[in-house]
Amino acid sequence: MANVDSTRGFVPICHLSGGEIRPRSYEADEDSDTIYKGDVVTLGTNGKATLAAAGDVVLGIAAETKTTLEGQQISVFDDPNIIYEVQGYTGVTFALGMVGEKADFVATAGTAATGM
């Protein structure tokens, strides 16, 4: 049976230590666009959480959607021991032997329809 084509960003699956997966609160960059749950987040030059672009140093994954960022806090999964599930890029085939490999993310683009 084929996998469902369901774009939803990064979804935390488990913690390497078996512990609880907990987000940490960061001040959101008011100059950033909407940050959707599952988006890749980085720290901007002002030290505030903002959307990451391909090639940025990753802070973590947004644990919630925030549409108004001015003066807001945003929850971010920033523990490097969290294992995530994410949909692969269209046209790229992953083999069983690639499980556990590292990869770059290509895009961060949420939708207001799902909030993800």
C-alpha cells in the first residue's frame, strides 16, 4: 500500500532516550512571516526565532502555528535527540538502506488551511 501524500512539515516521533518530547519557548521575530507547526526554525541575527531557509543553522522545529509574531513567544522542539518524520521531496526516491541518514530540507511553506 502506498504512503499517503500528506504534507505536514516535521513531526516529532520519539526521543532517543525514550524521554518526553518537550518544546522550549523562544521570542518570535516580529519581522518574520507566519511560522507554521512543523516549520524549520532558526535564530535570526537579533537572537529571535524566525523561519529557516535552506542552508541556515537549524534551531529546531516549530511546535505550534503563530500568525501574529510581534511580541509573541513560540514553542520550538530544539532537542537534537528528537527523531522526526517528514515527507520527502517530490521525485526523490528513498531506499531502505537510507533510513537514519541525514538530509537537507528544501522548503518551509505552511498553509493557513491546515495550520501546518
